[in-house]
Amino acid sequence: MTTITRRRVALRPGTWLVWGAVVFFLLILAGVVGAVVVDSFGTRWFGGWLPSGWTAHWYGTAWREFDLGGVLIVTLEVALAVVVISLLVGVPAAYALARRTFPGKRVLMVAFLLPILIPPITYGVPLATVLYKFHLAGRLTGVILANLVPAVPFVILVMTPFIEQIDPKIESAARMCGARTRLIFTRILGPLLVPGMLAAAILILVRTVGMFELTFLTAGPDSQTLVVALYYSVSSAGIRAQQEIDAMAVLYTMSMLVLLVVALRFVNPTQLVTQIKERD
């Protein structure tokens, strides 16, 4: 059986082409990321395969010059606020969509998909215009409101399948036993929804930290997240060492990598691909 399997694999050139493309992509990705990491620790690198010397002081310089401590605090504040608000709004909305059937429900679900599927810049410009009109942009509030636009629909789309999988008879039995609505949500549905809420929260956290367009359009000097501060460090006027920017890029990449590892630890991406059933 093993010999037959090997012969089948050997006779499939498409298999080798796919694996070759994957290996080529990984090599290119490793080369790009590795070059940035190596340069962030190098003193000078004008030629050759490696820098002429090694140092770690670029990280301290970047931390002080770009005030990365304050930037990280702002990033954490924005991400946590978006996660909490999107869960508070999205979970009840997902419950209503999962338990109720009404005209236009399918159209509403498609409308929730639009902020996730279309590029954020397409609705980010008019959204930023409205926020500036009401003097909300340029502040932490404006950045949070802008990031809520794709975050709330994302929570709804993640939580609706989780709620649909819970048998409504559980709620009916609790009501027959005299349980009130608040008790049903806190004691019965709450523990069952924890896995879905945790998955949605972690994915929204990763998405918010990496969101550039909406944050860039609405952030001010004191409300920049890490990804926007990284952009300004590259595009702003002045002469600075390339190693400082690379050090800042490494810090951003490491923070995103940590969040991604945490997300994959608690979230199985295949669980998010679920067909939402329309109830008759």
C-alpha cells in the first residue's frame, strides 16, 4: 500500500508544483523578515551577507524617539475598548439573528459582510469625514468608533453559528422552570457562548492591532496605534537610521506574532467556516 501511494504521488506533477510554490513562498518570506531582523541588530550593512558589527542599542533608540511605551498603551486601550464594545453589541445582535426569522434577514447578513469584505479605505474616507465633522476624529474616541465598524459585524458573523448550534429547547425548559431572562443569559447561555465569545474577542484583538487604514484616517498625535506610528516613522521628514525603523518593525511583527499564536491556541480557523442556516 505504501509503494502504491508513493507511485501515485510520483505520478502527480501538480503535487510537486504546489509544494515547490509553498517552499518558494516560505523562502521569500523568511528572506524578507530575516533581512529586517538582521539589519535591526547591525551597526553598518552596506555590502556583504552580514553587517559589519552587531548591537542592540537601536531598539532603545527607537523606543525613546518614537515613544513606543505610550504608543503601545494607546494600542492596548483601543484594542481592548473595541473588543469589549463589539462583544456587548454584537452578541445580542447575533442572538436575535439566530433565534428570529424576519423579512430581509438574508439581506441584513450580506450587509454585515460588506465592512469585512470590501477594502477599509473605501468607506474609511467618508467615515473619517463624518467623525471630523463631529470633532471625534483625532482623538482616542474617533479611533475606537472607526474600528468598531468592521469589528461589530465580525462578531455577529462569528457568534451567529455558535448560537444556532444551541438547542432552543434548553431556554424553553429553563423558562418553564421559572427562570427569568437575565438568569437564562447569565447562567445557561453564558457558559455555552464562552468559546465563541473568546474566539471573536481574540480575532477582533488581532484585527484591531493590525488595522491601518481606519486608524490612520482618524488618529491624532496622541491616538496613534503601533502600525500607524510605524508608518509615520518611515514617511516623516528628517534623517534617521534605517536600523531604528527596522527595530520598530521587528517590535510590531513580534507583537502581531504573539497575538497570532494566542489566537491559534484558542481558535480553530475551520470552525469559523460554518453555513448559517435559515430557519423556516
